[in-house]
Amino acid sequence: MRLIDSHCHFDFAAFDKDRASVWRQCREAGVERIIIPGVSPPRWQALLDLVRSEPAWHAALGVHPWWVAESKCGAAQLQRDLAASLEANACVAIGECGLDGAIATPLEKQEEVFRAQLALAESLQLPLIVHARRCHNEMLHLLQAYRPSRGGVIHAFSGSVEIAREYWKLGFSLGAGGTITYDRAAKTRRAFAALPLEAIVLETDAPDMPLQGHQGQRNSPACLPRIARTLAELRGVSVETVADQTRRNTEALFSL
Ligand SMILES: [Zn+2]
């Protein structure tokens, strides 16, 4: 089995003590590449340095909605800084960026910063790694307005198959993560069973989003094969089929 983790925060301090041994476990489990999205400008340089140490790790740069409140400068300055960093470094996408309806930062403020990244995705012709939590209506409106031509991924998608199909029509893949391992996530499991396999990429979002049975523990990119197996069971196909197609989807999306 050969897999790509399309979304893992492998640069986070949670992996500082044992990153090399986690990566060894990944390789043994068949996880051959990792996309690492950036979340806030002060952390971009460390992420860029990290991916330079291993050719199988790929950086994206962006401003995550959770880090919008801490940024002192406005959306225009963030856009200039992001453009400069993206032009100077090999990055596979813009992100993680988006909207989160479950945090204190007002949506208008989050939207300003997200719009700056949508505009940049178009001018630099990069795909987007999108965080969309409790805001699918607002997100769909924005994507319909901007129609990013390189598309992207709605990461850690949780929602109905109808909403998933709206994203797919706009050129966005859906990221299947730990959520599908939970029996109680019936709606999301149904969505991932029904979507075309061409619309799905796999991800762990590690160190967050532990799988069922591991609540409260650090999640790891080495857990990706279990997500692939769960998706294969939900769809009634072999895990090899899931691994091959989702790997190809991820390679195409990020031009790997
Ligand atoms: Zn993330």
C-alpha cells in the first residue's frame, strides 16, 4: 500500500521529540509523502526549513482562521507577506486557510484574510487547502464567487453528501480523516461512501483528530492506513483500490 497524507501538521512541537521515528513508522506503514500546511506567518520559516530536510515532505503556506486574531497586520499586509514567501519557496498549495464558525474571531475578520488568500491562489495558480467548520453556506458562496481555477481540498470534511457534491462541482476534493472511523459520524461516513473515489484524498490532520479508540492521544501520520481501510470498508472495495486512487488524486491536485 502506498499512501499520501494530504494534511498533517508535522511541523508542530508535538513531533519535536520523535519526528524521525514517527517518519520511520510512516514509511513502514506505506505512507510515502506528507503535505504539511502552514498556519501562521511566524511559523512559516520553520516549516520551510523542515521540508528542506526531507524530499517526501511538501509545504503549503497560509493563515489558518484560528491564527487570524493573533496577527497584528491587516489582510493586505498578510497577502503581501504570503505572496513573497510563496514566490521565494517551492510550495504545493495555499493553506491552511478558511472559515471557522465555532471560534470567537468574527467571521467578517476571518473572511477578509481568507479572501486575500483566495485572490492569491488565482494569481499564483495554486490549489487551496481549506478549513471549513460550521460555515458551509458561507464557504460555498465564497468559492462560487471566486471560482479558484486550481481548486483545492476541503480538509477534514464532515457533512452531508449533498454539500460534498457542491464542493466537488467547484473543483474541490474532500479530505477523509479520522472522523470516518467513528461509528457516530453516520452522515459523514455516508457521504464518503457515496462520493466518486476521484473526489477523495486521505489525511490525518495529526497531531489533531485522533481516530476512534485513541481519543485524547496524539494523532500520527502513521495512522493513515487505518483511515484507508475504513474508507475501503465503507465503499466495499479493496484497500489497494482506495490507496491507489487517493494517492493519484493527491498527486494531481498538488502537482507532485
Ligand atoms: Zn489542519
